[in-house]
Amino acid sequence: MQLVPGFLPLIVSLMLQTLCSNFLRSVVGQHERDNGIDFVYHNYNEMVVLLHETAWKCRSITRLYDIGRSVQGRRLYVLEISDNPGVHEVGEPEFKYVANMHGNEASGRQLLIFLAQYLCDEYTKKNKRIQKLVNNTRIHLLPTMNPDGFEMAYRRYVTVGRVPSMYGRGNANDVDLNRDFPDLNDIMYQHEQTGGANNHLLRTVRENKESRQPETQAVMDWMTDYPFVLSANMHDGDLVANFPYDKSRNTRKMYSATPDDNLFRELALTYSLHHRTMATRTHPCRFQGAKVFRDGVTNGADWYIVSGGMQDYNYLSSNCFDITLELGCDKFPREEELKRKWEDNRDALIEYISKVHIGIKGLVTDIERNPIANAVIRVTGPSIAHDVTTAADGDFWRLLLPGVYTVTVHARGYKPKTVVVPVRRYRPTKVNFILKHLPKESTGCKLRELEEEGYILGGFKAALRQFGFLGEDCDGLVERREDVLGNREDTTASP
Ligand SMILES: *[C@@H]1O[C@H](CO)[C@@H](O)[C@H](O)[C@H]1NC(C)=O
Ligand SMILES: [Zn+2]
């Protein structure tokens, strides 16, 4: 996961190469510069150099690391930007942007490279808003999840000028990475019928790591290593912000809402409304069946069905809320378009990150103030049938729209606790839970209760229990799933 020191000579020689080619380009003068940002495509080597340069330039707020390698051995680099890079600060939410999982969809990759430079420069220039965002958020940027596919498409772009729409989409094994994640929707839809969880479902399947592409596996491992709260993944081919579910309840194309539908809609709107044209354009893209989306947002399965996609996987396997951004009609736009792309997206990119600071957040501890990991945070009134869990330090984040909520925390071996909290628009409400141990003899409790109680009734019951009118229940839903499944290795940090 860490940088290899022996990599340095290679970097230096690549830097020299880049300097030369930049020099030639500036003599020829066919590209545009702004704030020191070079609005050109970067192939893998050039990208690696630029990421190292940016990381070095802003070394007090960055860390460059990789999460694994592609089929052809290219490193999947992540640039972390935060005031204390390399450490999870208790209570500070983590955010990710993932681009270029389809190798021939190129603008997101460039936007993240530009965003890294922009955040670095503005932080240095003491831009208050950027400083505040970086100081209070741990931002992770993965500019390319599919570097092999990009190299193939980019070579075609350089030689022919146009990239066919499927050329370089898959990884080097020609697998579509946005169909390669575990499909958890079928399990969840089953649970909707029979009662059961809507979250952390990877625990209910036996994963065979060999069957995943290395790029997919790297992202899955990354998601278990970091307690991500919010993210987006970037594509090209249309202009719209797309939110879960991507897979419908049957095989037909139809609006497929999550329990967090209002929240997801708001998150998607945050991007589209701050984008220069996403919400307001009047013409569809020029291909068969293209349409104009109202306000520039759409439910995934209402548009077309994806199974094994990354955004549904985020929601159903982890605490992370992920949406999919389609950044333009052209999958591989011409280099001359990149500056305008950046200007179209810049505010939306920043505004969307700041959405990680809504809802409630806090700490779950026992009465001696020891953190409790994997405690279940459940919103029971108004009922939202999707739980999040605490990270390794006992901290949690539950994105919510403004309102008043009843929230119950369950943790194995502790009395559950319920509070009523107001949520405002622009900052999270902090709420800490201190849980009491259950008396020893009552730990063998009603195993099925938590799982089977409805969410609305659940809040009421939890409140009664709080005041001692009902018996205790003992375990969080997630922990009990572990018991049922028995022999599982893993889960160091949060799910
Ligand atoms: C961000 O943190 C840095 C380093 O601690 C500090 O110098 C700066 O004033 C902070 N900026 C804001 C806007 O909080
Ligand atoms: Zn795509």
C-alpha cells in the first residue's frame, strides 16, 4: 500500500520527460493553462509524475498511496488530501472520488487530476473555504480505476483522433468493472419480502476473491480499510447524476428507490445544480434513445439496469453513499474541451464533497469511554430501513436531510439507547452515545427480535425499552449475522 523508495529514479526521469514535452507543448502553444493547471490528457506515466509533483508540492496536506495493481501491473494510485494525511482522525468523515473505471471514459480522470492541483493551490493561497473543507474532511481521489483500458483508448485517441465507444471500456481482460462487483441486490430484495437487513450484506455471501478482477478487488479491499461516508464515481456518455438502485426489483427498467431515496436525490441534485449545464441543458446527447433528464438527475434503474455495479455495492455492503456521475455525451472528449469541462464541473465537485458534512455524527462508547466498533445506528422515526455502523474508533456518520429524527444505537452486550435529534441544513448534529453493559444473566436474549421488528414499530419499542417498559434485546443486527455465518475472517476497521 505504501510508496516504494526505489521508485524515485523512475519518477525523476519521467519528470524530465514531462518537462521536455511540456516545454515543446508550450512552444507550440496549443494547450491552455490556468492556475498552473495544464488542460491536457495525461497518460499513465505523466499522471504518475503529476500526482507525485502535486503530493510533493503540498506535502503537508497530501499522501500518495496505491490500493493495488491492474491486470497489466499498473498501480492504482490514490491521492489523499487532508490536514493530517495518513491518519483517520476520530470524527472526521472520509470521502472518495473514483474515476475512469471504464477506460475510454476519460474526463473524470482528468477532472480528478485537476481537482488535486486546484485543492493544493487554493489551500496554499489560503482560500478559507478550501482550507476548511480540507481541514475537516479526509478526501481520497482515485483518478483511474482502469489504467490499462485508458492506455489503450488514449493510444487510439493520439493516433486516430477518435475512440470507438466500447474501445478500452473493459480492463485488460476485457471485463466491464462496473459489472464486476458482488451483486447484493437480489439478497436485499429477498430480505424485503422475508424481513432482513438492507445493509452490510457482503457478510451474508461467501466471497471468492479469485473470481474478481484485480481492480475490483482492490476497490473492495479499499472500502473495508477506510470508513468512507460519501463518494461518487465518474463516467462519460451522457450528462446526468444517477443514484441507486441501478438494479430493479425485477428484470424490467423501473424506478427503484432505496430507503434513502430523498437523500440520494438531494445528493445527485447537489451535483447537477452546481454543474454549469447538467440540470439546465435542453438537448439530449446525439445517440439513439438519448433523453434530457429532469433537473439533470435520474434513478439508476429508471434509466437502465446494471447488475454488479459499484454504486449499489457501496450502499449495500458498506456505510458509504455512492452516486454515479455521467460527465458528458462524448466518452473521450477532445483535449481542447478539457478546460471547459473543468470550469463546468469545478463548483459541483467541491459542493458535492461538502455534503459529507450533513446529518448526524458522533461517538459510541461504553461508560468508561472505550470506543465501541460495529455498533448499529438505526434511524427509526421517520423510519429509514438502512443502518450504518460505527468505525474502529467508535465514530459514525449518518447522512440525513434536515428534520427531527429518532435514532437508536444497538451494540452487542450493551443496552440500546434512543435519542431524538434535530438535523439542520449545513452542518452535522453531533450526538454521542454512552452505552451501559447488559447484566451478565440477560445476555441470552431474544435473538430474532431486532431483525423482525418493523422499523416504525422498532422506534416505538426502542423508546419503551429505554424507559424500562420492555425487555432488553442484546445484539446488533450485523453482529448476529456474523454468528449465523460462523467462520468469517476479516473486518479490521469498519465494514
Ligand atoms: C486549517 O488548518 C491549518 C493547519 O492547522 C490552519 O493553519 C488553518 O488556519 C486552518 N484553516 C481554516 C480555515 O480553518
Ligand atoms: Zn461508464
